[in-house]
Amino acid sequence: MFLAKFILLLWAVLVMGNPEPLGGFTKLEGKALIDAQQLLNTALAKMASGDGPHYHLLRVVEAYSQVVAGTSYKFTAVLIDERDVQKICEVDVLNRIFNLPMEVTVRCPNEAELTKQQSA
């Protein structure tokens, strides 16, 4: 009887207690979302201060993160370009550890994918 209860409890913890896959991306909310938005703003500002492109963040539609050798972020965001045109874009930010360059990839409709390395 004890074994049956233990197996039932273990099943409940494993199946019901962890809705996010281990090692996968986690949807950001609350303070984690605010922190990620600040990182995205910083990445876009660094990109604009160089040779571009020049995007401004209007709002984040959704954001996810995953711990890797640093943190990988995936954003769906409304960006405004240098012509004040709003675009819904996918932005990936790899914020690496050990002061390695941050990598930013922007994918907007009808535009080529762009990846930039930025100093930490």
C-alpha cells in the first residue's frame, strides 16, 4: 500500500508540479519580464549607436528565456524603425557569461535577418 501511494505521489509531482520542460525556454512575467525588456532596450540602443539598424522598442508582446552559457532570450516585440514604421519582429538576444560579446538577431517581416555582436 505504501508503494502505491509513493508512486501516485511521485507521478503527481512529476506530471503536475513542473509544467515547463526542464532546460527549455520559460515564459517571462513580472520582474523577469521587466528586466528582459531593459536588456532588449540596451541591445537595440547599442545596435542603433553603431551602423544600425535603428529600432526603438514600442512594446514586448511576449518573451522567453533559457539558461545556457549565459541567458538566451526570445522576444516577439513591436519595434519602430527609423521611418517611424511599426513592425512586429522576432528578436533573439544571447547574453553570454565571462564578458563575451552579446549576440542580437532581429527578424522582421520582408527584411533580411540581421545578427550583430555587441561588446558586453
